[in-house]
Amino acid sequence: MTTSGPGAAIDPDHRALLQAGAPAGDRTGASLGARLRGVQHFGVTVQDMDRAFAFYTEVLGGTEIMRDGDFHGEPVHNTLMTDQEIVAREGRIDPRTIGVPDLRGGTQRLDVRFVQFENVVIELLQYRDAGQPMGCGDSWAAPRDHMSPAYPRSMHICFYVRDEVDFDAFIGDLEAECARRGMTQVRANRTITVRTEAERRAAPRSANTIKIREGASNGWSIIYCKGPEGEQLEFVQVLGPVRQTFADALERRQGRARP
């Protein structure tokens, strides 16, 4: 998101392409997949920008790329909120009741920060009231509860854990560091049945990780964990046969993509 109002300029590089016509190797008529370069980022809308930013940079070690904000105005509002406004209009309900801020009039604003990891970028987004300082304080909308990954439309962010890391120890250290910072919502599931939060905390370290050692996923180890905003996170090690499966698939794809 790089547009902040009705008079925003077209990116100079994009303008040059438009003026020059189709570049050499134009893929306009190719399949949709052939027109993509890959995934650019995953976005997470947060309740507390400072808290989320500290988690992804200071705890998980990402690097800030850039931050921008105060986005508002009709083009921004329409780009982000048109579908929900149609739903509200058709249902004759107040758009605010289904989480539509007033970016059009500027009563609310949008701030963003981008964080770089080795193989993925995460965008943090916060919608706030105009009178609140950029990048801090509470979000305009209340957070949603009951963030089960089984809900359709749910998404998650998955991080690689390095091959040489003790995977069972990793999540214990992550929870301890987040608890020290007051990020009490950062907690991982266990592979054994626990009925209370006290039982979850008391579970043995060996229960942190599910390790798959048969079938197509042989070599895959998984931790499911909630982040500081309640977002769903996954941490994986990809070793053994399944690692080769992914490597072979990437090699085949790159071979098809070569001119």
C-alpha cells in the first residue's frame, strides 16, 4: 500500500513502462501464473503496532524495511473497503458495525510497517483514529476473539526453524522471552491433551512439537503458536524425505520458468 490520497503520484518506474509500451519479453498474453514473480508479503492487522513490531523484530529477529502511514482519502478507502461497504449497504447496517473505518473522510487512518526475513516479508497494519499518534496506541476496531485456524478465511504465517536448532527447546525459549516482555498471548499448543492453561504450561518439553516420521510429510516437525496479536503462527523444520520433495518441486518449477 503506497497511496495516501486522491492526488498520489504513479510510481516513476511504472509510469516509464506505461509510456514506453510493452517491454521486451512481455507476458501479457501468458497464463496468470506465468505473470507472477511470487509472494511479496503476508499482512497482519494488529491491535498494538509497537507490540507487534517488537515481536517480529526484537523477538523473532526480522529487520525493518520501511514504515509509512496516515493513509486516508477516497482512493485508499475504496481500494480497501468497497466490498464491505456493499455488504453494509445491501444489509442496511452501519458499516462501522462490520469493521469499516472512515478512511474516506479521514476520521480513521492506516499505518503500515514492513519487516524482512530471509525468505518472506511481513506487513503490519494498524487502523487508528486520526487523533491518535502514528504507530502506537490501540487500534480503531476491537480485536476478534475465537481465532481458531479451522475457520474458513483464516490465515497463518509460517517460519522456518534452522536445521541445527533443538526444536522442542525453541518454543520454550520463545514463550519465556515473550512472557518477560508481557506478551502473554504468545503461547504454543501441545501435542498432549491439556484442559487448563496451568496444564499447558506444565506439559513436558517433549510435548511442544509434533514430528511426522512417515508418509509424504516424513521429516516435517510442527509447532502451532499464537502471536502477540492473536494471529496464528506456525514454526517448522523441514528435514528428511519431505525436504527433498520441496527441493525437487522448486527445481521443476524454476526449470519451467526459464526462457
